[in-house]
Amino acid sequence: MRYLLRFAIPGSAEKTFGGKTVVLGGDFRQILLVFLKVTRPIVVGATINSSYFWTNCKVMGLAKKVQGFEIDISTWFLLKCGPDPIVTIVESTFPSARYDMLDESHLEVRAILSPTLDVVDQINQYMCDMNTAGGRT
């Protein structure tokens, strides 16, 4: 991220992940890398929570399992869902995309997080179908 953003955002080369917010999820104690013929301390030392950038991360953990656990979410954060939830999510996150006014600045400051890859694929397909501009590499 630092390498990519250093051209567009001054000072990003010195920031963790180039200054962008990154969400990491999982139980990192259970996600170990596979190394052949090394000791346990080397494997543990290679995990993400042993990385130098970990000191710059804000760790938010769950105190207990959330199965059947209910939380109250302010109505301010809830979307009024229409017939297609993908359309609702995209239009609330990128409102100017409906009017072909979407530019890079809209994409830089917004993100849609999804718990599954299926939803990511649906959102990506919907966004690509909306795009009337020609592709470029």
C-alpha cells in the first residue's frame, strides 16, 4: 500500500498501509504459516501479530462468542433496504455512481466490507455493470 500510494498521497510512504484503514479479521493465533524444517519459535515469530506494524494497529476483540448474542445498532447506521440489497448497499456507499458522476475521489474514501466472497463478487459485478467508461490498465 505504501508503494502504491506514495505517488498519490504525500507522506504515505512513511505510514502503515500507506495511511489507509485496513480491517484484518480472524484468530491470528490459529492461523499459522507453514515452514518446513523450522522450530516453533520461528513459526510463531512469522505470524502477523509478531510483525513490526502490529504496534500501529488497534486491536478490537470479542470477550465471548457471539452466537445468539444480540446487540443494539443505532437506526442511523441502518440502511432502508429496497428489493435488491446489493443495489441498496452500493447506492448508499457510492451515491453519485447512479448519475455517472463517480470519480476516483469517491472510491478513495469509501469501502464496502463483506463477510463472504459471494457478496463481494455480487457487488463487484454490479459496480462493473454500472461502469460506462472504457477500461484501462
